[in-house]
Amino acid sequence: KKALEIFKVDLKNIIDAIPEDNNLTNIRDKAMILLGWWSACRRSEIVNLEVGDVKFFEKDEYITIYLKYSKIDRDGEGETKILSYDTKSKYCPGVALKKWLDVSMIDNGPLFYKIRKVKKDEDVDSPSRVEKYINKKKGKKISLSDAWFVNILKKRAKAGGIEEEKFKKISG
């Protein structure tokens, strides 16, 4: 089965369907999807990014992301990608990522985490809902898996009006 190509018009429909609010899940999903599309990274590369891999150059209107490893990086040299930072665009990966880091209060470790359900008497926008849990065997913070990324993308594509026949073919 061939994976669906998400064109710019599809991306805009997906992003337009994500509410512009302070909901942590909406902010995270928007940042992940935009970062993935504009960087042309694989889903495993997106979920393996850490805070230290991203540098913001707001004055110069770009950000860099450093991929420590990827499927095609046989020599393990890593790769740096440059993405725009345009505060006037609602489709800017840098702006979306900056907002995610600000509201989630993530300052180290993985960029993207699971967000747990709201507890009783808890604010829906509370950064404590971001699950920065530790793998006890390796002592490392755990991010989302690449399977989670695909589920998020499919859910958001469906909400964005992508036809069901196409929607089923979406992969990371």
C-alpha cells in the first residue's frame, strides 16, 4: 500500500481544523504536524527530537533542528534542517513549536509527550498534564512513539475533511 501524500492544501485543511485555543493537545498536535511537514522528517525523527536539537533565530526568521540520526544517515553524522520562523503565518512550524514549548514548560528532554486526561479540580490547560515520565531501566524521559504520531495525524486529517479513502492511507 502506498502512503498518502499530504499536499499543502491538505496541510492547511488539517491545521485549520485544529482550534486556536490554549488546549495543550491542540497546541502539541499543531506543532508536531507542522514541524513534520515542513522539515520532511520521518515520524520517528520527529518523536525523537529533543529540546536541545532546536535553535530559534527569531530575529533572522528561522529555526534549525538537528537530527542526531535517521534511517538514511548511514554514517551517523546527523543533519541540520533550517525552517522558517514567520510570525505572520498560522502555518509556521517555528511559531507553533515555540508556543508548545512555552505552554508545556518543557526545557529539556524530548520535544513531544503524551498529555494525560484532566484530573478532578485541575485546569484543562495545566502543564502538569504533560507526561514527562521516565523509563526506569534507562533513566531517560520518554516521548510519544511514532505509532502515536500516526494516530494523531489520522485523527487530525479526518477532522480536517480528508476523504476517508485517503485518510486510511495516511502514515507518518
